[in-house]
Amino acid sequence: MVPDQTLIERIRKGDSIALKQFFESFYPSVYIFARKYLKDTDIAEDIAQDAFVEFWNRKEQFDDMNAVKGFIYTVTKNKCLNHIKTTNIRQKILRNKLMSDEYFYELVQEEETYRIVHSAVNGLAAKSRNIVLLSMEGYKNKEIAKELDVSVNTVKTLKKNAYKELKEKLKDYVFILFLLNQMLG
Amino acid sequence: MNKMDTIFGNSGLIAKKIAGQLTEQENDLFNQWLNSSKRNQILFERIKDSQNFLSRNEEFESVNTEQAWDNFTRKISAPGKMKTISLILRYAAAILLPLVIGTSIFLYFHNQYPLEEVQVSTIQPGMRNAFLVLNNGQNINLENNEAMALKEADGTVIENANDELNYASQQSSKSKKALQNTLVVPRGGEYSLVLSDGTQVCVNSMSKLVFPVHFTGNTREVSLEGEAYFKVQKDAKHPFVVNINGMQIKVLGTSFNVKAYQDEQNVYTTLVEGAVKISPLGPSDKEWLLNPDQQAVFDKTSVGVEIRDVDASQYIQWALGKYVFTNQSLDEIMKTLSRWYDFTYSFRDESLKAIRFEGGLNKYESIDPILDIISKTGKVKVSVNGKDILFER
């Protein structure tokens, strides 16, 4: 995993490999996020892509990945709401909910969380990934051993390695957190 | 501290919590986040739910990123810059100013708190939340707002999507005897549904609506406790009837609001458009006809009805995301707000109850601005202790 900071610097310089890497890791979240506002999958896809276009057109103005992500989510939300305004949403209540900041923040919170877990877990080797997914689902070591047809001790070892790997992958987020903590403190 | 940075930071925390990778210090931060609001707790429950997590994983995998990348590269190489510039300016404004202005264009109790301020308010707005009781007594929790389709014993399909129950989407059963369902909305909740005839109903906090899964016979009858806003589908041959403890409302095709809480002396029926008839149950056959922008106030004790002229739109604002109070007492205002924001309140001095206020607030936002305004009058001291508000001199 390339640290976010380097990635944004490369994107700003017009590095298309960096851009593609960023797009691939972030686009699914933005699309799923858009779908929380719009039922129509084609329009949601279009809007999510357009939000990346908006970012690309003004990439020089960003020097921080959080700002980029915030921008893309916000643009996506605004485009979705504009689209909703042109269509006739029958339920005013639903409309109000969609327009509230609260809803927007919750969606971003949720999408970002899934994205982080998903990319960290998916970066693991297949065997480790299975074990992590199963234990996230609440399976006990014994059950995992049975499921994967290995001994409980093997599960324990694999689990230990997988978690070590996962910890490494989530390291970046620790950094952000400490930074946050210092700023808040 | 920027709100977005906080959100991204918290996502990292939650992700690590789920992966079981939090250090002690991070765990403290996580708990701080978790305990700062009920919504956060609900959000975390949903994120960590394994079924949900797996389906999210699948959803993630199913996104066609390759195709999207191709479209994206085509878009950035195409001309047409002029159009995007004006858009960019608009979005730029949306980003720079977003949180101070908020969604509130509402004048009276203008939200003065920038949302970036991390406020740990114990009193939170309500949300779409209810449970449905099927004919056989089975309880279905609608809180986690997942789309689903249910089936009643007679084959009627009940859709639940976008926080709305729908009985009208499918060919319903033709059986003569209709099964009864009940929608129960708790404190701090609201929900809406479409009945089998297409009638739309928004049900407010602490309310209960009993209705058949499809209408049979000459009338379309439902029973209500609490508050609901009805938009009745026109059908002159089958009058729509709302039964309330002690009275009936007969409707042809119209929209109106009914407020019939058990802990209130009066039942208020407010007509937005069309026509409705109010008939108290009892020895007298007297009926009252309501015109648009009129309100019938039914006194449950004396069984009397008083008709008055009102601005009906004010009484349905709760169904449109706002609470509006015109010249109401502090006690009445708090009664209404406490159902949605789920708090309790008391007056140290009885005379404070009668102080009248005018104004409103966006119900999906914090209650704080309204409390602030009340205390700024200088007449009332407001103290919030957990989920209890004390008013004193």
C-alpha cells in the first residue's frame, strides 16, 4: 500500500499510474455511496465518475488525501441531490433525510470504514484472508479448523500471522489517529 | 478540526476495532466516539454485523471498476471545460462553506453552531424507526433500514424500502377477510407507509396505526393512536375512515393531519385539502364538516368539538422534516419535541410552562439552537443533564 501522501503528490504531477491506483481503490466506495442517494445504477455510475473528473480538473489545489476524498464525496452528494431535485421524489420525508448533513456524514463514515477493512483484508494472502474473515464473522478457532480442514494449532499460527500482517496494513491509520489525537488533545 | 478529517480518522478507528487491532489508547478514543451518540452506536452495530459485512464485501467486489475507469479516462480527455468551470465554482462553495450554513434556511431558530465543533450532546434527533406487527403477532424491527420484502399469511407482499412500507406495490390477496397489521413507532422514531389503496401515511413518534393488509367491504378503515399525516387516495365509493379513541374521521379523498395522543386532552384534526367529517362516538349523531385550513379540536372529556381557522401547512411540517410552533406554550413545545428527541423535561416553576414561543427547527438537526434561544430570552434558565432538561427561573 502506497502512503496516501505520496499518492496525491504523484497524482498532482499527472502520474496516470498513481491516478489509476487511487481510482481503483476509491471508486467502488464512491459508487456505492451514490447508490445510497439514487436507485438508478447508470446515473449513480455516471455521477461517481464525474466526481473524479471534477477532482482531476482541479487536482493542483489539493495537497492532502482527506481533502480529496472529502471533495469527491461532497461533489457526488451534490450531484445526486441535484438529480433528485429534477426527478419527482414522492416522499418529502425521504427527500429531507437525503438532504441532511447528518445522513451524508454517516454514509461517508460507513463507506470509509468498509473501504479500509476491505482493502486491508483483501491485501492478505488467501489463507490468512479466509481466517480473518471467518473470525470476523465470529467463528471460534475450533470451527475455523473444521471449516478449513486443518488443526487448531495451525489456525492459531495462521491467525497470528494474519493479524500481524493486518496490523502492518492498518499502520497508516494509526498514524492518522495519533495525529488526530494530538490535534484534539 | 475539520469534520471530514474527524470522520476519516474515526473510520480508521472503527476499521481497526472490527479487525481487533486497537491499542489501548486507540480503544479509549474509539469508546469516546461510540459513546458520544446513539447514532454512532447504531452505526457501529450495523457495520460490525457479519451478515451485513459480508454482503457489503460482495457489493464491493461486484462494482465494475474497470469499466468505470475507461469511462473516466474518456471523460477527462474530452473537451467541454466551460461547463465544468461553473460547476466547480459551485462545488467549491459547497465545500468551503458547508457546515456553518447547514441545511437550515430556517429563520427563527437559526442554527448558530458550526457542525465542525465536536459537540457531545446527549439529546439526539430521532430517526426512521418503527416495528411492524403482523397479523399473527410476529414483530418485525424496521430500524436497520435494510430493504426487504415480507409476506403475510394470505400471500400479501409487503415491501420495505427507503424507510417506507408499501402494501400497494403488489397484487394483494383477494380474500374476503383482511389480515390486520400494526405499525408501532417508538419515542424518537417516525415511519411512513403506503396502504394497499395507495393512500400515503406518515406516522410520528409514539404512535400506532392499525390497518388491514388490503381493504375489503364498503369502507377503508384504519385506527390511530398518536399522530399521523394522511394523503388519502380518492375513491368516493369507499370512504376512508380513521378511528380514534372516542371519535371517527370520514374522508373521501384528501390530505389531513391527526394528532391524537393519549396523554393529551384534545384530538386535533387539521385539513390541508379536500373535505373530512368528524363524528364523535356517542349518543349524538352530530357531525362536523371541515374545510381546508380548518382544524377540529375534539375534547375527549366533554366530547365537544370546536372548529377553528388555522394555517394547515404548519401542522404537517413534522412530516416534512421540521417542527414549527406558532404561539405555543413552552410546555406544549417540549411535549412535542420530547417525543422526537427522546428526552424528559421538568419545570421547577410552574409558571414557566405558560411562556409562549414562536419558531421552528429542522428536526434532523440538533435541539441545541432552540434551547439556546429559549435561554437567551433571559426568562428561563435551561439546564441539560443527560437526557433530562430542567427549566427554572
